[in-house]
Amino acid sequence: DYSIDVFLRQSWVDPRLRYNLTRPHFTITDPRIRKKIWKPDTYFNNVKDAKVHQVTMPNILIRVHKTVRFSIV
């Protein structure tokens, strides 16, 4: 057996959320808005055991790019 710690970054395209601002991207910081945005259901095949690190504040950054690409860090 072995174990690893993972830092996961995801990005995807969602054309439903286009915007017409002049900025190339903006960051969503409001937790109420972050909860309303669709995010991929991430899973790992053939995992024996998995744990999510518990923190006092969610460590999530959502950046929306003009090309309708989203990034979650």
C-alpha cells in the first residue's frame, strides 16, 4: 500500500455563463454565488480509502475567464 497528498486544480468550459466585461477574467469570492455554479463531480477510480482535509474555511477559488473557462483551485 501507499498514500499520497494531492493538490487538485480543475478547469472546464460552461457557455451558459458568458459575460461581456472588458476584463479577461474575474474571481468569484461570494460563497452564496460559488454554491450556485455547477462544478464537475470529481472522483478517483479504484481508490481504496480517501479523506478530505477539514479546514475552518473552504479553500476554494473560482475564476471565470472570458473564454467561459472556469478554474477551481
